[in-house]
Amino acid sequence: MAIEVFNRYENKYLMDSKAFYGLYNRLMEYMELDAHNKNDKFYSISNLYYDTEQHTLIRNSLSKPKYREKLRIRAYGVPERDAKVYLELKKKVFGLVNKRRTAMKLHEAYEFVRTGQPPAYREGMNRQVTREIEYFLSRYELQPMVYLAYDRIAMFCKGNRDLRITFDTNIRTRRYDLKLEDGDHGEQLLERGQWLMEVKAEKTIPVWLAKLLSEHRMYRTSFSKYGYEYKKSIRHAGNVFIPERESIVL
């Protein structure tokens, strides 16, 4: 059964293709590719984010409180309506990311969020996570707000799968055709050739990785794909938003 509850710290870094390839080649000395990336192939992830009409969830998240939360439906590739997807509740508490998800069919996920009533329980669903999402839905009037997809390369540390690094590129988004089965088209969120790296670890990162990031002049950035999209399309329409950068502390 796929892991359905995650607790980890996530650090994010933006880079161009030259920096990506230089870092990627070094990382492969310590890491191994995810099974979906064998033969150097990407795999695609598509997400449908929900929010209130007033953008309550993303506005709260961007204010950087100690506690923030989001809800999304996640699929791999472009799903059919009866395909398995994940309904995910993502929280961040004092910098620790907690992600809780349960599998169900796409049309069931749509109905669950629309009505607040979960589908009938069956094997493969996480009953506890379903209850938590049901409670979350009782607190907000949500609607599909943003479609967001990207191509991903993922890797795990050899001998320590608690350390995971992902690279996302070709990040595309739209505020129309808000169904996952409608295809993975959309406008580019970043300039072409840009990559978002996420370092995900349950504890602190190893010394070798900290040194490698410093050597390649990688700086942490406060970056949310949905948050960045909101700033571009809603709050700062017509302006260029530059993410904050922080120095790496060794």
C-alpha cells in the first residue's frame, strides 16, 4: 500500500537547466531514481486545488502563519473519471509539512469535495484521513480553483529513503477547464528551462548534501506553486513576482 501520511521538512530551490544538470550529475553519486523515472523518463503529476471564492486558503498560506493548510486532488498523468486519484490534505505546522491522503476514484473525489459526504468505505481507502478531510470540508465552502501540472524527476538517497529530492519542470497551470480529465494543457508558470528542486527529509539533511548545495550556490527559496500562481494571476496581475531567497546555513 502506498504511503498515505507524510511528516517531513521541505526546502525548495529554483535553478536554470545548466545548474540542474550540474547538480543532478553530482546527486546521482548518492541517490537513485524513483521507479517511475527509470530510463531517464519524466513522470507527470496533475493537481486540482480547491479554495473559497475569496481565496481564503492561499491568502492565509501566503501570510506565512505558524499553521496553514490546503486541499487538492492529485493524479499521475491525465486520469479518466473512474481512475484512482488521491485526495490530499496538506498542512504545515512550524515548518513541518504534514500530508495526509487517501485513494479513491476521480468522480468520487469530486463528489466528496462538492457535498462534504465521503464515498462508501472500501479496501484501499484510509478511513482516518477520510474523516479528517470530511471535517476540513465542513469548515469551508470550497470550489475548484486552479489546475496545476508538471513533469517530475524524483530520487531517493541510497540506503536512506527518508531523504527524497524532486525536480519539477514545465510547470503549467490554468483557471479554466477545471477538471483533471480535461488534459494537462495550461500556461507556463515559470520561464522555460527553469526547475524547482525540493529536498524532503524527516530530519536534517546530511552533511554531504549541505556541502553540495553550498558548492553549487543553491539558495533556499520560499516558493509555493499555487501561491506563485495566485500572485501572478490574481494579486499581482501584470507584475513580475520574485521569490524570496535565503542563504544556506551549514
